[in-house]
Amino acid sequence: MAKKSAVEKNKARRKLVDRYAGRRAALKVTARDRTLPPEERFQAYLKLAELPRNSAKGRIRNRCQVTGRPRGVYRKFELSRISLRDLASVGQIPGMVKSSW
């Protein structure tokens, strides 16, 4: 089980990303538009830098929804490899069967 503080910190980051997604996208479009004058583009970069760091999508860590484990997480299921195997063995994931030979 992961530290509760790490899991909660990641949840807060997800909320910030959702809150600032529109502003961040608009500023990125403005900053990358080559047809605009350089001063306007530079101002967009400065405003982008003023946004909270945790509002960037790249700062979100993929974590298991059951245990909070940060590594070995399957994106499709949002579960770690360990939790996925346990739930599949019990039959909790439809269509998934633990292979044995």
C-alpha cells in the first residue's frame, strides 16, 4: 500500500490539471503561433510560467486505483500488475482468465 500522502497529492494534481486545462491550452496555442509578434508570444510564455507547476499534465503519476502503487500500472485498467492478477484470479475482471499450463 502506498503512502496516503502520495496518493492524495496525486489527486490534488489531477484537480489542478482539470481546473487549468483550458487556460494552459489557450496560452500554448498563443505561444506557438509563429504569425503573432514575438512580444505577444513572449507574454504568453510568461503567463504560462505563472500557472501552478502541478497544473501541468505531465506531473500526474499513474497509480493503481486499489493500492496506490506507482509502478507496473496498466493504463487500460488503472490497476497495478499485482492487483490485476489478484482480481483476475478471483474472477472480478470480466473476460480475463489467469492462464495456467
